[in-house]
Amino acid sequence: MKIIFAIVSVYLMTINVMAATPASEFGLYQEVIQKIKEEALYPTDDKHLLDGCLEGVVNVVDKSGGYFNEEEYASLYDTSKSAELGMSLFQRGSYFVIKTVMDDFPASKAGLRRGDKVLKIDGQTLKQMSLKDVNHELRGAANTKVKLSILKKNSKTPVEIVLTRKLIDTDLITSKILKNNIAHIKITAFSQTTLHEILDDLELLHHQNHGKISGMILDLRDNLGGVLSSGIAVTSLFLPNDAVILNVQSRKKEDKKQYKNTPHDYDGLEDVARIEKMKFLKIIPLAILINSESAGSSEIVASILQEYGRAIVVGTSSFGKDTFAAIIPLTTKPSAIKLATARWTTPKGKSVWPNGVLPNMEVLDNIDGEDIQLQEALSVFDKK
């Protein structure tokens, strides 16, 4: 702790905003820096040390937070670097492993699958990189190429492949009718338009299936969350009017709020008439699919509908994120920090941290082959 704050203080001193830190800690900082430069296996520079220091300071109070340096902060709003490969990663020790692969995008077309390891990007080893660094390297301008060294699952020999980055412009909601008139709605992420889009899909399904929807599976697997109001809006579709949906706590009084099932609370005034036409959603049998990558707004939907006894939750425990993060710009440099600033609980005051939403029916994820979790969710309706 002392080392972290001392490093920050030294750099702040150079821009005339020195913190009141004991002089002995500056000496400790200088000694640590010198030892790193003399003894570390890999060479480093002051900028890298400062970035790591600020990242660490934020992580001390919020392990999901982080620091965006000037380049990273600029890339958040740089549409020229918004093209991707259509896959997500997670870090396992010193390895970066493919978690999900989007259909019909460069990664899937190249045969990459969940469980494959990414070893190098354009010849650069990833051993000293964070997950944020790796994701940054994978992104770039549309139609640019990137060379990856991949260790396929169950293989001992890496292979090199060249992929062309593509703009990820795909529907965040997909829908279809399964057997026995069960609607399957998959939400990949919660955006500003989620409520409008899900109503579009439901209206189309309802029309195409001649008004016959006898149940619904809401698939929130691998959905890391997104816009809060959209999570509340989707939850509201299945609950009585004016039902309490969410309690939000914050250090700022203006951010403390209890959300209810009213269009004012989830920005749904434009869709009131359409929601009224879909009121059968409040009574049809409902199952929700989740896994360890279901977080944020996904956990809001699953935990609250489960608490009301409105849905059977199937799959594995969710991520366990009960906080809302904000991107807070900094004025010293064009940079920013990502920091949790509020926490939510269910109407009964329960939190999903740290264990996540616990499913009513635990079904382990099957990486290859048949979607066992979906089949088990379908079995819920056979019992009704």
C-alpha cells in the first residue's frame, strides 16, 4: 500500500500537485524503482511503471476497475479502432484463453473455438500483458490483418493464423420459436435500444406463430451486462405494474433510488402501448439461462425474477457483480479511471456478490456438442 501511494505521489509532484506523503516513503519508492530496473527479468520504463501504479491504486478499492492511459482513453472513442475478430478472452494464469466465439466472424471462420489459447499477437508474446492490453492489441481498423499464434485445445503444437478485423455490427437480440411454442430470446448485451428491440422480436414471433407463445426462455449466458435502465425494462415486462425492482445505494444522495415497474423508471414512455399489448408476458411460464459470464444487468434480470418466483433460473452461478461502474475523466492528462460508484440490491435487500445468482437448476456448461443447458431449460415447461 505505501509503495503504491508513494509512486503516485512522486509523479503528482512533478506536475505541481504533490500529495502530503512522508519523505521516507519517497525514498522507499526510489529504492523499489531502482531495484526493478536493476533486477527485473524484463526491462521497463517510467511510463509503464506509472500506468501500472495507477491501475493498482484503482484496483485496491475496486478489483473490476482500472486506469485508462492517454492512448487507451482515446481508443474508447476512436471508431477507427472498433473492428474486432468476434471473440472474447479470459485470463488463466499466464495464458489467455478463448471464452466465446461469435458465429460468422473472423475467429469462428478460422476455426477458433472455446478453450483455444492465444500465445502471440503479431509475433509479440503476451506474458507481460494484462487482459486489457491483449484486447487492445486485438482491436484495430476495419479490414486490417493480425497474425495470431494459437494453441488449439488438446494440441501441443501452436499454429499461426492471419485474421482480418471486421466491424462487429450484429443484432444484440436473436429470437426463435422452439418446440411446443416456446419462445427463445437471447440477449447478448443490454444497450440503449434493448427494450425497443425485444418488443420488435416478440411482436414478430407472436404474429408469425399465430399468437401462440406458451412459454419463454430468456437466454442471458455470456451477457456481461450493459445499460442499467434496459436491464430494469426487461425485468419489468414480466412483473406487475409498480412492483419494486431494484434498490440502488451510493455515497451521493442524488444517486440513491428505488426503481419500480413504471415507464418513468426505465425510460419506457415511448413503448407503453406496445408493452400493454404484450401483457401476456406477465403470466406465461419463464426460464432464464445464465452462466459465470452473466453479469451486471443480466444478474438484475435473473435475480429479481427469481426472487419474485416469476422465473426458473437454469445453468451455473453468475458472475456476482452488484456494482455500477462509471468512466471518470481526469484533468491532469487526457486519461480516465473506471470505478464502481453505486451498488444495487434486490427488493428484499439481497446482493449477488460474491456468489452470483444461484440457479434453481444447476446444469454445467457443455463446451462441445449439444446445448445441454438449453435442453434442461426446455424441460422446465414439460413439468408445468
